[in-house]
Amino acid sequence: MKLSPLQKARYEYTPKLPGMLRNGVAEICVKEGEPTQSVADQEQIKALFPNTYGKREIKFERGKNTSVPKIHKVGVILSGGQAPGGHNVVCGLYDALKAANKENVLYGFKQGPSGLLEDDYIILEDDYIDAYRNTGGFDIIGSGRTKLETPEQFAVAAEVCKKHGITAIVIIGGDDSNTNACTLAEYMAANNTGVQVIGCPKTIDGDLKNEDIEVSFGFDTATKTYSELIGNIERDCNSSKKYWHFIKVMGRSASHVALECALETQPNICLIGEEVAAKKMSLSEIADQIADSVEKRAANGNNFGVAIIPEGIVEFVPEFSKLIAEINELLAGEKTAEFNALPDWKAKYAFIEAGLTKESMAVFEILPQGIQQQLFLERDPHGNVQVSLIESEKLFAEMVGEKMKARKAAGTYVGKYATQHHFFGYEGRCAFPSNFDSDYCYSLGYNAFMLISYGYNGYLSKVSNLSAPAEEWVAGGMPITKMMNIERRNGKDKPVIRKALTELDGAPFKYFEANRDKWAVETCFTFPGAIQYYGPAEVCDRPTITLALEQGKEI
Ligand code: FBP
């Protein structure tokens, strides 16, 4: 395989570990803290996790390793969407495992949790591992979205572990995968399998975050990648001065990615889904907010601008959620076939008009035809509207266009309005991990092995104090049950890790709120440029603005 110069250079990069892990595995001791409680619904969670509930928070320190020596056979799984740094979690885990004993073995289960269920694996060894150090992607073993959640699946997993003598599984995933890791850990303990389960917090979305997990890995690199691209677009539109760019960014429901990109690039507009929900904004109100910026900028002769749209925005618009629910109902069961058999869009439109309430029809009518058709034609296997596929960047660009026409007719706006659309998602998920993600991920993996060697089960690898230099990071572990609460999912009460949405009273949003009126009218763009891997620490090791603000640091 031909290597790029950066790839070669990154192979040589030595990720920075937290100070207490730097003397090698023989010099890492454990300090147990207080017993923990779940964030809510304590009695229910305790009853559901009798073997893994209430365990103590743990921290590692420099000192003589007192773990019981044994040969460790460990399995590792990458679960869900790609996030930069996943390879380094595997590398950190591998290095700690081999440093403890050369005879230890790391099994990489292929293509996500299904690899464990199908007993499809590779044994990871030096040469193979070395080709993935500090690189992006999950291709070291592949990833997948199979959910590991039923007792039947757990029994298969336990059998596969028994067959190979595997006594620990590391699951690298987001909130759902770590919820499932917690249930698997409980199963393994309840059935005396002797298998430990450890989770690692991954997702570019940044929504696996709580008082213990400061950030999920991948968020740093993905947002820096998108911010580079958004900054480049800002420079382009500031040069030609002829387009409004509508840029959708990934992040599923939560708006963390959009907010961080806005803090990095200071666009004219950034929508925040959680605010839209709190203010119960309609689509038309959102379009008006953008149109106000277009109008005011045009009055200063600036017929250009940048608007960032979070992927999940439409889910937060109450009238849109109602419309989606009605459409799902309208096409439930047999009715999909009836709808599909209608000869043309005109007939389909009449069917829709007859089936929706007056209010939802009013919302449907203001949507551009392309989006209307998308709502009915591209549906998931259960027949539901695929909200994530809705091209909200086009939706708002077109709705604002209509507003500008109306304002022109009313004589309040004189200007030109031409648009471009972008969607940034996959571009950032496999980027070469920033130094932050390279260091953080390697530390998470190394730390995961320390948790295994000290016999912990049902813990999330935890590395904290992340806005400080890596030397000052704190390594340890937190029982996953501490992060659980009961939520209603698919009509049933389920124990889950609470998903972190953007907090409207949190420091990142407050900073944005204090500045956005100025950004909406003036041209305050900032140009973060490409991620830098070599050079001064303030350029190369800088955490996200979100993390810095959350931890009270100057930005
Ligand atoms: P995870 O939650 O699994 O980390 O995935 C994140 C994500 O990148 C979302 O931002 C996005 O909505 C989704 O994955 C896309 O999924 P897919 O890769 O299946 O298209």
C-alpha cells in the first residue's frame, strides 16, 4: 500500500498519556472512591443491575501495580458510526495488554457487535496494529450497527468468549452501545461467566457527555474538520460576495457539532435545535430569523452569508414533528401500498390532503415540493419518514427565498439572494485524528486495559480534566450504571444512558447567544484552517471551544 507522507509521519507519533499512566503498567495502582448511584431512578436501576450497581468510582495513580497476574485474552468491538481516534483506542488497549504480558491476546471482532455474535475475528499483532496507529477510520476491524441487547445474543457472546478463553470485552461506542455494554456486563456477572465488559465513549455527535464523561472521542477532530471547511466557505463568500451558503452538519439530534462549528467560525446564522424546541418555533419563524439577517446584511451591501444547520433541526420544530407523526400514521400498514399505487404526484397529493389535519396540511403546503416528495417517498424499513434524510439546508434556503421575495414585494428589502448548499458529515468521521483525539483515544484504550487488569466489570473508561495538558489528565473508570436512568423507548420503559442535548444555560450556548446578533449582521467570520499535527501546542493540542468554555477556560 502506498503511504502518504502524513500517514508515515503519524505512524511515528507517540500519543501523550495522562501523567499517572506514563511510568508503564507495572507502576500504576488503583484508588477506589465513593460508591455510586445512578443519575435518576435509583431503585429501578438497582433492581435491574443487582451485580453491577453501586460500584465505586476509581482513579489510577502512580504506584506499585497490585493486580493479580494472569494471562488476559481480550476482545474488542467498534460499534456504530465512525469517529476519528477509534484506531488509537485499539492501539492503546493493545500496547497496555502486551506491556503487561507478551502472552496476552487481543481479538478484534469484525464489523461491530455482529463479529462477536458470528465469531468473526482477527487476532491483532504488532505489524497489523502498527499500520493503523494515529490514523482515522474504523477499518482496523470494521464497525457495524447491530445491537447487542437481547439475552439470546448475550448467551451467544458468552459462548464465543468461553470458546476462546476470552475474559474481557471492550466495546467502543456511543450511548446506545454503552447502554448495551452495561446490560451485557450485568448478564456476564449474573451468569458467573468470568467475562468483564468495559466501554469507551465514542461519537462525533458529542451527545455522550455527562458529569463524568467530558467529551466523547471524535468530536474534536470532526468539528475541526467541518470548521476548516466552513471557514474556507466563509472566505470564499467574503471574496465573491454573491452567495448565501446553507451548511448542514451531522450530529444526529443534538446540536453540539453545529454549535462548536459556530464558535469556531462565527457564521451569520447557526440554528440550535434545542432552542427551537424550547421556544416552540415554527418553520416560518426560523426562516424569518434567517431572512432578517439576509435583509440587514443586504442593507449594508452584503448579499452573502453563511448559515449552519444542525442535522436534527426539524425534529425540534413542534409543528414538523406533528406532521411527521401524522404522515407515519397515514401510511401505516397496508396504506403504504395504496399510496404507492397512485398514478402520479397529483393523485398522491390529494390522498395526503384528505389524510392530514388542517394544521399539518398548512405546514406541508409551505414545504418545497422536493421536500414534500422526500417525506413520502424515502421511508425506512418500518415505513417511517427518515427525518435524518430531509435536506433541511435546502428547505431553509428555499423558505428564506420565499420570504425575500415577499419582503421585496413589500418594499422592505432590496438585494440579491442566491444560495449554495452543503452537507458535512462523512467528510469528518474518518479524518486523521487531531493530537487531542490521538492522545485521548490512546489513553482511553490503555486505561481500559488497566480497568480489566484490576478486575472491573461494567465500567466506562474515563479520562478527565481534558482542557488541561495531557500530563494533567486524570485516568480512571466510572460504573456505567451511574449514568443510567429510565426512559420511554418504543413504548417501553428502558434503562439507558441519558443522551446529552445542548444545554441552553451552558457556557458554550451562552457565549454564542451573547455574540450572535452581531455575527448575524456584521461579517465576523473566523478561519480555523486545517488541523495541525506538528507545531506549537497552542495550535496543535488545542481542545474544542465547547470544552474550553465548559471548563471555564479563556478562549
Ligand atoms: P454514532 O452515534 O454511532 O456515533 O453515529 C454518528 C453519526 O455520524 C451521526 O452523526 C449520523 O446521523 C449517523 O452517524 C449516520 O449514520 P450512518 O453512518 O449509518 O449513515
